Amino acid sequence: MYVHAAQVARTQPVYFDANPWNEIPQTQQQIRLVGAHSNIFSEGDDAEFVYEILDGVVACYRLLSDGRRQVISFCFPGDLIGLVQDDQHRYSTETLSPARIRRIPRSILMRAACERPDLGRKLLQFATTELAAMQEHFVMLGRKSALEKVASFLLALARRHGGETALSATFDLPMTRADIADYLGLTLETVSRSLTKLRMAGVIGLPQPQTVVVLGLDHLEDFAEREDEQF
Amino acid sequence: MYVHAAQVARTQPVYFDANPWNEIPQTQQQIRLVGAHSNIFSEGDDAEFVYEILDGVVACYRLLSDGRRQVISFCFPGDLIGLVQDDQHRYSTETLSPARIRRIPRSILMRAACERPDLGRKLLQFATTELAAMQEHFVMLGRKSALEKVASFLLALARRHGGETALSATFDLPMTRADIADYLGLTLETVSRSLTKLRMAGVIGLPQPQTVVVLGLDHLEDFAEREDEQF
DNA sequence: CGTGAGGTTGATCGCTTTCAACGGAGGTGG
DNA sequence: CCACCTCCGTTGAAAGCGATCAACCTCACG
């Protein structure tokens, strides 16, 4: 099984299914193709649009004044970005691969959400799902060691492939070591060293720097330090 | 100006105003008084109810199997907890002070949200506001030093008092050093040492261990490392 | 008055960062 | 076609920050 991560949707299926954004005028929607390493919007920009990723991978991040960067999330096809309450975006976004993106004016989306309860419900569903994912990320950032962080990260990517039953999985990392480091609150050197440790332990293979082969999902779980689950 | 943090709502006003949960039958609502250090619900529990904090302070946290704890958020009056997508809670909750809490069945709230667009809109507003707050927390956990974390934390508490114009603020910490440490991804000793450093620097006063006097909000901001804001 | 929880401070340890060197892949221009 | 450069990744050595281990203090409570 080989799948490029950029082509894989979340196991949680997309919110806007076969006929997305229906009842929102086609003239208000716009699908754009953008190259890798393009900026979709930046922190402080007017939050005029909400975006759905149709294809590709996007990193959402915040910067401190001295250049330190924290990646908030990596977004994959089916994900929504830019859904905020106030009128400015609070983070910046960068495509990590060429991407196809649909955008829709936020005002129109919000109005439609009020008029169509099921759309509003889906937006709420998206937001609460996002909240749950962020809680995992908190535990990782605040309480896990470097090795556990990297193992958890790979495990999350492997699971997103839907191959939970599979004992092994192969996928490409669309992001650099620096991107991973800024997501996990580490340095790129530490990420590299942790990957090497996992490789030496026989848990993963790295045929190329960007290609990860998870040799034992259960073994990887041991390194990721399972969450409590009440026991 | 002296205000106990537990009595202060967010600057972002409460979602359910003077007549909250209206059109939801009174028989379905229940207001409870609980003591300090009570459990409202735990990770893995059925997500039967959603709770609004009317009074008091609540900590939401997750545990790793070896006992490491990450506090996801401290919740104050006006905050909503337990709003999840699936049928189980993903985190545990503990009151840090005596609290007054309104609970309502999740199924009824969700149904009402579909029937009343403004209620659905308010729930979505709550969720997106929460998402924005979590993004700040990410930067703090992943990219700030111990001293910056503690300064940012105090600054956030001071600002919640609505006294942004004031140059000083006094408030009580409803949580212990250990709670703060688990929120910031530190140990309680490091939190204590950082508070001492801020006190020695003349930025804050600690007349009692639980009472914080912010002597210079602008000075505290310097320690908190301002976010980029594009400049 | 004894006890335990919460807080502070000191000394030491160790993990992650920092600084640095090196190698390979891809792109560009002579 | 090859020299050169830049970006990305890996690895080594050393430094530093926060964790760990430990002692002591205060205060509330029985």
C-alpha cells in the first residue's frame, strides 16, 4: 500500500460531501490552483474567505516577533481553514505541496449556516472535531518527550490512511523536518535524531528521507506512549 | 481593584445572555452546586450532558498512562464544557473552587441548535472562539521559555479582568502551582521559580502565594514575548 | 500539637538545544 | 557537460535550560 499523504482525506469523512456548498451560488465559489509554498492568507489579514482544501497539504502557523514559529496544524483534503469568529485571521497559512483550494466568502457561508440548519450543524461538527484534535496536540506538546512526540506524529499520519487494520503502512511526508519540528515544539535536529532512533529500533524504515515505512504499528504505539483511556 | 478570578467572566461575553437556554424546557435543565475538587465528568464517560459554568473555576485535563497530566484549559463563568462531537468525553474535569453549574442534555441542545439558527450560531461562535484561544496556548506550549510561559499566563489572567487600561491588577489564583505547571507543560518547581524571578524583577508582587499583584502590565508584556501581529 | 498539603529554594542530572561540519539532490549558468 | 550553489537532512560535540531529588517552611485542620 502506497499513498501520498497529500491525496489522503481524514478518516473522519469530509464535511461537504458529493455536492458541497450546495445552495450557495456557484458565482460565489471559486476554485484555485496554487503552487507549493504559496501563502493563502496571513495572520492579520481580513478574514474575508473561508477555504476548503480539495487537494494538497497546507500548514497553519503562528510566528513570534523573533521568528520562532509554531505550526498549529497540517491540513489535508477535506479540511476547512480560515473559519474564525472575528474579522481577522489569527494565523498564517502556507501550501506545502501544489494545492487545489475552494474559497467562499465568510459572510455568505455564515448567512447560509443560519438559514440551513444542516449546514450550520456541519460547521459546528467541523469545529468540535477540530477541538478534539487540538486536545491530542496539547498532550503531545506539553507532556511528551521528543521521541514520543515524533512517534505519535508518525502514528497519527499512519492512521489517517485508514489502514488501522494493517500492520504496516508506507507514506510520504509532505513537510520538511523543520515543519515537523515547529509542529512538535522541537528543533529540526532533534526530529532527525528521533527518526534515526526509530529506524535503528526497527520500528520504521526510511528508504528516502521523505518516505516513511511503518514496520510495526503496535511497536510504534509503544513509543508514542498511549493515552490513558481510563486505565 | 480586587476581584477573585472565579467571579470574573471572560472579556468575550457569555454566549447565553440574560435568558439563557431559552426555549429549552426548564425541566431539562438542572443547576447543581458542587464543592471544590469534585469531578464533573471524566475522559471516557458518555457525553450525555453539556455544562455551563455559572460560578467557580474548572480545570479540563487529560492523563497519560503513567500519570503525566496536561491541563487543556481553565474554565470560568460563562464557559461551556463537554461540547463534543462523538458520544464520549475526551478529557476529565475537576472543579478548583466551589462551583455552580448548569447542565443540559446534549441531544436536546443539539436539536434546539438545529431548530433555532441563532442558538446554533452561538454554539459555533463559542467553538471558534475556543479554537482561537487554543492557538495562543499552542504557541505558549511549543515555543516559549519557562519564564515567558508564566508571564503569558499571568498576563492572560490579568487581561481577563477587563482592566486592559489599568496599569496594575490584583487577582487570586484559583489553581495551585501544580495546576499551572500542567497547563504550561512545566514542573511546579519551575513555575515557582519563574514567579520568584518576576517578583524579584519588580514585575509582580505576591503578598500571599495565591494573590498576584501585577505592578506593570507593559513590563509583564516584555517578559511574555509579544506575538508577531505582522510586526 | 501533630499532620499533611502547598510552596519555596538548593544541588545535581540529563535531555534537548545550539553550534558546527558534512553529504546528497536538484537547479542554474558558464 | 560539469562546476557551483542552495536546500534539506544527518551526525557529532558542547552548552544550557528545565527536570529531578531533596530539604525546609508556612498554614490549615483535626
